Amino acid sequence: MADLALELQRTHPDYVVYVPGSQDGSTGDTGNEHFLVFDGPDGSLMAVWTQSTIEGRPDQRIVFTRSEDEGQTWTPPRVLAGPSETTFMASWGFPLVSHSGRIYVLYSRHIGVNGIFSHTTGVMAGVYSDDAGATWSEEQRIPMRRSKWDDVDPAVPANWIVWQKPQRLSEGKYLAGFTRWISPTVRPPAPVKHWTAEASVVEFMRFENVDDDPEVADLEISWHMTDDDALRVGFPGHDDVPVLQEPSSVALPDGRLFTTFRSPRGNPFWSVSSDAGRTWSAPAVMHNRDGGEALLHPCSPCPIYALGEGRYVFLHHGHDGHFQQWGPYDSHWHRRPIKLLLGEFRPGAEQPIWFSQPLLLMDNEGVALGYGGGRADLAMYASFTVRHGRAVLWYPERKFFLLGREITPKMLSGLTVPR
């Protein structure tokens, strides 16, 4: 067994949110990811994440915790939704907080029918709390718009994930980009037998009536960039097979929105919206500046977060999937290290955010940890808060620990963005 005290410090965290009770999976909590920390309506910090023995296992569930001391200590996680004698796994929860303080947590509920992956095939369901997470409602479901990309059988739910916190980016309403995988019933077989070759597109959903505090089943969603308008980037060597995933969005000072995406092409991509997220430009390869160097990144999360005043942090690995002895399909091993780029808004530029040289933020030396053979990836299924002048990156480490790292002015002071 690994020395957990040593492993916990490999990425030099400032906050420790969760340490599993075992390494061998015997406690059922060795898989922790999609870690979304958010501002609670009572002034606390709150978090939801997806927990399991290991990703994709039938025990996958949504848990909730809160901190009243700015992340120094956290309550034991409480299960909000998970498998039972009558239900299947619940995955990829995300929060919405209304103006009155009602907390919604929505997620994908598996119903025993597989489309592509069991942990992405599901209906949209959710619960809410009116007392800062002390008690929660019964689960209700929300109708999802069917897409041309879904299974031809309407009894098979969509394959979808919202992976970042929805934000009030769209005329004061919550906007969420999401990945929708294309059903094998409406496309040819994947060109490569690997999950990164499973066709997918990016769409957007906007929550229209959260501040009316409706029941979960009565939440109204408008759907944007659907069907043939969905954002797409071709798989390497197969432009007819779209693979674009995991949108991460920020607001620009000029009122537009900017979103980053992952792809298996060896680069992150970006797009902009000038109409509050209703329509988006064709995805383009991200560069450090207009006419500059293309950024390198494998098919791994690459979130962007706002610092304020037109400044941003962007996280990536700095390689195209060829890293040490690993190749593009070795996603449990090549998703490291984490490099931070400081971004700044450049009015009038084609790519409206330009980026600094990289700062090596963290690495874990490739030491595997967790159930079975473990994993060594630093996949940034992360979130970001800025409170009381303190910016914190909250991240899963090897999808095992849940940690926080302050992003300080001193850390960023040596980074220079081109002009």
C-alpha cells in the first residue's frame, strides 16, 4: 500500500477536502471526480461530486459537503442520489442556486439502459434544498430535448455530461455547455477501438426559471446549438467523425462569451458567442496569441477560469498525448503534468484571450493510486472559486483525493502575456 501522507502532498495542496477510507476499494469511496465547489447561499462553501469505487462502477453516486471555515474543514459527504434496490447509478452532478437560496443539484440518472457508456447514458434528474443542504427533496426528473444524435429508440436516454458549474453568463441566467455522445444507431462504427474515438458534439442548455424556485420537474430549459448546429471537430484522420467535448465557458469584458474544449487532435479548441450563448463560432485551435504557437493538449479536461478584470487562468498538459513512454490512448497515464497559462483579454483580436508562457503548477510523478491497478492522471475535472480576494482551484488528484490549491498573485507575477 502507498504511503497516503506522502501521496497527499505530491501536488502541494493548500486544502484537503476528502481522503478515501481505503486504497483497495473496500470502503467504496476510492473514485472521486467532477468536483464542483460553489458559493453556498448562507455564505459557506459547498461542493458536489461523483463518488464510486472507481469510475463507471454501479455504485456511482452524487455526494454533497459544506465548509463553514473557507475550506479548512468539511462535513462528511452526504449521498444525494445513488443506486438502491429500485434505482441505478447517478453521475455528474452540478449545482444551481436561486436568488432565494434554493440549491438545486441536477445529475444523470441511469435507468438500466445503456447507449454507449453506462455512466453517461441517463435521464436528467435532481433534488433541491431550501435549508442550506440540511434536508433535500425527493428526486424528480426533467425532460431532455431529443436530438438527431440520440438513439433511434426513444426509450434509450441521451449520452450526456455537464462537467463544469453552470454560471450566470446568459442574461443573468445559468448557461451550461455539455457533451452529447452520438449513438451508434445513427453513425458508423468508431474508427478506433478507444473511448476517445466515440463520436460526440457540444451543445448548450440555459435554465430559464431557476429564480422562480420551481419543483425540479418544472425547471424550464432552452436548448442551443442542437442537431446540425452542434459544435464539432473531426477525429484525427477522420474528419467525418466529430469528437469535441467538455466545454468550459467564461465571460469576456466586451459582453461576449468564450469557451474552451478538449479534442483528440492534440490541441485544445475555442469558440465565441456574441448573443449570450445562443449561437457560437466554429471551433478553432487555441494558440498563445493570434499568429502564435498552437497549444498542445491531449483528450483531457482543459478548463478556463476567470480571475476578474479581463484576466483568466487556463489549465492544460502542454503535450499532445505523446508524453514519456505513453501515447495518445494512454489516458490514465499521460494526463499530467498540469501547466497554468495566464490569459488576458485582447480587444479586436481574432482569438480574444491571449496566453502567457506556461507555469508548471503540479505533477504527481506518475505514481498510480487507487482501486485495482490505480491511475496516475491529473485530469482536471475541477472547479474554481474567488472569495475574499483568494482564488482557489479545487481538483481531484488521480480521481482519488479531493484537494484545493490557491492561485496567488505571486504565482502569476512572473507570467507575461503577449501584446
